[in-house]
Amino acid sequence: MDLKSWIKKPYSTAVPFHSTNPYTGQFLADYPTDSPANTDRKLARAETGFADWPVLTVVEQTPYCRRMAEYLTTNRHQLGALITAEMGKTGRLSNWQISLNLG
């Protein structure tokens, strides 16, 4: 998978990403953008991890899955609120979506 094709060029680190609630149109926050070099480095790392995942045994994958489950469990309320704000979903739907990832 070529993740670079998902990024619209040209992009600039001088322009922040503006986050708004799509349901209300309310401004939420400005997030800094990364440099093209850092973005390329992160995409390469993600592509490597994506390619390596199916090669790992279930025993090798388990610690990563547990760590993700712990993070989702610990931060489920904050993540639910973020999903609601940034995607315009209801709180109930946001929390349900997190629960789906926990199994």
C-alpha cells in the first residue's frame, strides 16, 4: 500500500490543520502539521509495520493487542468525546465504536 498517495501535495508546515465539528461547524482546535521529511519517515515506518504484521505469530501479536486494549479501556471516555467532537457522531455511537475495538 502506498500511503504517500493519500497525502495531497503541496502541503506546508506553516499552515496548521483546523479541526471543526462537522455536525455543528464549531471550531475545535488547530493542530500543527509535520514536515515533509518527518511525514515520509513516519509513513515508511507505518508501511514496514503493516507489511510485518501478518508474518508475526499470534503469540508475537498478543502484546501489541493487549497494549491497544489497555489504552482504549483507560482512555475510552476521552476518546469517545473526541470522536463525537471531531466526527459529529453521538456520544452513544462513539462509545459503541470504541467497544467494538475491545471485542
